[in-house]
Amino acid sequence: MIHRYATIGHNCVIRQNVTFGVGTDWTEGRGPVIGNSVRFGVGTVVMGNVTIGNNVTIGPNCVISADVPSDCTLFVPPPRVLPKAKPDNR
């Protein structure tokens, strides 16, 4: 889903399940601004009127709610393995 007022630069890669436009603070003619050569991983969500700089790589399932500077990589922490709780045998 891409918000109707989103601005997207050149040479961007937008993979499946990427959403631009979650939020309630939209004003007429204003949406997220995406720079050039930005790569969005699967499931990325861009929330609000944020600006993403040039040459940015965004890993899968990132939620972006603040501006992102140029020439950087964003990713979520790796998953943790938690042991299952042992059943209470009373």
C-alpha cells in the first residue's frame, strides 16, 4: 500500500507487503518522502510524514516512524529463542 501523497525517488526497490501511509496525521499534499536508491525489505511499514534519505537499506519487518538519514542500514534485532514453559504436573 502506498499513500497517495508519498514521494518516491529513483531506483528504489519496494518488496512485497511494504506499507507507506499508516497514521492519522496526514494533511493534504503531504506524505512520506523517500530518497533515491532506497531498498525496502519485506513487510516494512513507514508510519507518518517521515523522510528517508538516499542510499538506505531497510531490512525486513522494520517499522519506521522517524526520519532516516542517508547512507545507512536499518534492521530489527534478531529473534530470540525462549524455552517453552514446563507443564505444571500437580
